[in-house]
Amino acid sequence: MTTEDLLVHIEGIGWHSPGIPDWKGAIDALRGGAALPESGATRPAAAALPAQERRRAPDSVLLACDVAGQACAMAGRDAGNLPTVFVSAHGDIAISEALCSTLADDPLALSPTRFHNSVHNAPVGYWTVAAHCHAASSAVSAWRGSFAAGLLEASVQALAENTPVLFAAYDVAAQGPLGEVLQAAIPFGVALLLNPERAPHAVASLRVRHEARGAAPETPTAFAETTPVAGALPLFALLARAREGRVHLPNGSAGTLAIEVAA
């Protein structure tokens, strides 16, 4: 079983990974074919956030807002008018780990601020407040299929509402006992500004289709094994090389998301 093809166009791209703080740097690295660095992390700029918020925001918020802001800037779009779909497999695991440790050792010392920031939709909440955005916002999680689920959701929204949609996917590194269980060793985030209509400055076009029994997902690289969202690397490798092609990403327990890339 398959869904109908969904055709959307990319106007902007955001990227942040260890040692590579933007899409320009990612293009150079992905075109070169070398393994992406897993260390040398730089603090996300998250320029869309006010300075006071940047100082106190957790890593998940900084990462999500940084890549979302990059995509909007590249597209030349006002973030205040854009519906948003933010995706994370785990949310802020570092905060969840700290909360669990505090509950185990000293429950009365639990921080209300940390609890507030542990909520899965905290990053999209920070983003919409900072961007003065009153458009619809969604927070999606689907384990290793999180990127595919979010891209499908954003594509459907863009076409159903006939409006550009901002899509951001991110995960931070896990520490402690949670880090031993969950597949999240490094921080990584990407974003796409999707438009149902082709603009002159569009970067590429995507034809997206869910296949309940489709082709096997792409074999993950060593970097992709470090965090669930990095499973999207085959797609970004095509975008970096400005090549047409097709990739299959995990989307649900048995399905895949088929993505055709065209210039």
C-alpha cells in the first residue's frame, strides 16, 4: 500500500552538527565524501532567540531554533507567518536524565524550570514566541522514523493549506543511564523550508510517498548511527551534491518514506 505522491519544493535549509554549524559547511563536507566529524561541537547560535533566552535555553531549544532560523533566512521568509513542524526522537534527553537522577536522589530539589524545558514541544514553543508566530505548530516523535514522519506531516500540511511550512528535526546527546540505552551520542539538527509552489529561488523539489511495504531503508552510515535524526543523511547528501535520486527512510515499524529529489 502507498499514499499518493506529495510534491513540495525546498526554499531553505538549516544544518548544525559537531564542527559544522551551517549548511554551507555541510555542503563542503558531504560533497567531499569524508566521514562527518562526531566531535568539535559548537554552541548553536540560535540568533532568532533574544539574548536573555539564548543564555538560559537548553541545548535542544538552541539546536532547533538555530537550524529553523537558518532555513528561514536562506528562504527569505518571515518566520512569524510560517506553520511549523518540529521533530525529535527523544526530546531533551539531557534534561530527562537530570530529572530522573534528581527524583532518585533528592526529589525535593527538582527544578521547575528543568521540568518545563523537558516537555517535548518546548523548542517549538520557544520558537513561536521568539518569532511572534501565531500559525499552527506541531511537535512530532516517532523514534527512528521521526525525520520521515515529520517530513510527511510537513508536506501534507503545506499541500493541504497551500502555504509554506517550516520543518525542523533535531536531537541532543544523551548522558548517563539513558545514554547507555538510547541511540543518541551527538547533537544534530536539520531544517527545511517547504513550499507547495515552486519559487524561482527553490533549491530542489521533493516527491514524497509513504510505502507500507516499500524498499528497504538506506543502510545507515556510522554517523547516522549516533542519533536517530541523522538517518536523514542520504537525503541531505543528494541535496548537497545537487543530484537527482531517490532515498528510502524508515517510517513506522514496517514502512518507508520514498523521497525523490529533483533539481
